[in-house]
Amino acid sequence: MYIAVMGYGTVGSGVVEVFLKNHESIVKRSSQSELELKYILDLRDFPDDPNKDIFIKDFNIILNDDDVKIVVETMGGLHPAFEFVSALLKAGKSVVSSNKELVAAKGYELLTLAEENNVNFLFEASVGGGIPIIRPITQCLAANEIDEIAGILNGTTNFILTMMIEKNMSFEDALKLAQENGYAEKDPTADIEGYDACRKICILASLCFGKHVYPDSVHTEGISKITLSDVEYVNRLGGVIKLIGRAKRVPGRKIAAIVSPCVVMAHSQLANVSDVFNAILVRGDAIGDVVFYGRGAGKLPTASAVVADVIDCAKHAKRKKLFGWGESEPNYVIDYKQLETSLYVRAEAGDRDAAIGQVESVFPNAKIILPDSSVKNEFAFVTDVETEAALNEKLGGIENISVQSVIRVTDY
């Protein structure tokens, strides 16, 4: 049996490295007599690469080669990845992808094509990189009804927040350091504005709750507005700030999903996830809370998950795994403002004592957080638990305060 790799960037080159390095054991685990790499597709030239003889630039060579049964897609982006993967599935080839943008936007369509053509479309690496999460949800936790899933899904933002928390760096300085260390792209928008985490929670929500969740249905906020003042107030509260993607089952056969900065209290398993590490918490009705932790990106960790999917495809040659989800429905994802939560609020006030009195009259159980003595016109508080819509209405009715920031508080 032959395989091909499309895209020879960080992940694609890692896949080839892992596949060749551990080739003998991979073949044994694949249930095949042999498993060989036949093509690497990339528009660039790699004249000094040890695999230079198998590089090609024409996708149709892979598409029309009946000997190639499994294709790895590590190109990234939506186009032409979607067109290529669709054509491969229609041609009866299984596809393994690490492409979260592709799976989040087109997963249902591609899973349907795989079903129709009795092949597999697998994407373990698209969510947790090297962290096993998709296979555990579909196999190890299959006896559970998943009630909720939440996690730190982006290593770049977690590194930035860690630097702000532990090193007292400003957001701008922490972002610059992340770029210097290769954790953040030159254009970091997808990471710092939460789009990367959004795609990942969409995939997880689709898998856990059975219907496709599209990114444009998920309210998404990033970390670019988080300040050191917020970090300090939350520290005084006994917590840390993390970018959290989360989805939960709600009454009426619907779900809620959101990506946003959250206050995570120190007792939470998610609070101690630092640097570029990721963690995903799954809450099942039988198992309770289970947390999967590790490096959410990186060349070899991600390649490890991709090659594991290649082995799975080889073991399931000529048959489709029972894996996937159904089509979405209108209004399947409810308005996030209907969710109950409490809010951390940082506010300025000319008369702080009077403003605190107003806050306590509106929120009888509010936790007031005072700054150090040098700051006279600012304070923070945590509201009671209500729907976010109701909390926003009450906040709007408090006179003589200027709200500077609002962050949701989790119960994980």
C-alpha cells in the first residue's frame, strides 16, 4: 500500500520524518504487508532533501494513481485543500488531515463524501496537535453522554498570557517575544483574536454533540484587550486569565459555544497550564471531568497524531470507520448571552466608595476587589450568577462607573 503527503511545511516534513524513522513499527501496526511513501506534493523545490526524488508539483499524479490509497493533507487553508481532499475521497482514497480550518468549515461535507465512497477522513491532529483527543472521545469515552467540553486550545495565546501573569509583561511585549520564539506568526490575528481556538472548539463540539458546528455561529473574542491591570485584579481574586474555548449541551437538543478570555480559579486543573501547553477538559455523565494535556502544536507532536491516523486508515482499508457527525440545523447554537455565568468587571469611578455601594445594591453577592493603595479611582468586582443578558442589563444601569473590561468567570 502506498501513501502520499500534500504540503511539506512544518507538519508535512514532520510526518515524513516520523513515518520514515519509525517505518518498521508503523508497518507492523498498520496490518499491511508494506506501507510506502510514494509522493510528496509541494510547489517549492527541495533539491537538498533526502527525499527529493519523490517530490511532485502536479496534484493529478496522486489523484490518478490507483496504487495510492492514503493521502496526508498538511497544506493548510481552505483552498485548494477542500477541492483536493474532495476529489481524493471521490476517487476512493482515504485522507488524513491536520487542517483545522478545513475540518471546521467543511467537515460534514468531507465526512459525507468519505461515507459515500467507503473510505476514511481522519483528523486527530486538527485539534490538539500531539494531544490525543478525537480518538479518546469517540472510543474511550463512547459510553458517556458528553455534557460539556472546554479547554486551552491555542499555545500562542497561552504563552502570551503566561508571560503577562508570571513576568509582568505587557500584552505587546509578550506578543513580540512569542514571535521571536517562533510561537506566533508575523500576522498573529488568528491566534490572538481567538479564530484558531474557535475552529478547534467547532470540531470538538461537532464530534461531542453530533451535528456540525460552523465557526460563524460561535461568538469569539481574543486576548488583545487584556491588560496587566486585569491580570493583577484576577490574581488578587485567586485566579488567572486564560483563553478558553467551550461548548455545552443545553435543553431543547441545542448547544452553546463560545471562545473568550475567562477567569479560571487557582483550584482548576486548567489554571496551571502554562507556556505553550494546551489542555482539554471533557465532562461526561459517567466519567465526570477528564483532562487531556500536552503540547498542542509543534512539528513532531503533530506529526505523531497524523501518522497514527495513517495507521488507522491502513487498518481500515476497504471499510469505513463509524466516525463523524450529522448536518447542522438552524439555530442549533444558541445565543451565548442566554448562558448563565458570573462576570469579572473592572471599572473606574470618581467616587469609588459610592460606586461600590451601587454595585453591592445591584449584585448583593458581589466580590469586591480593591487595587493597591496608590490607585484611587478604580476597582473590580465579580457579579452574581445570572444569564449574561441579564448581567449586562444590570451593569448598564449602574450609574457613575465607567466599565473598562469584562471577563467571564468559569466553574471548571
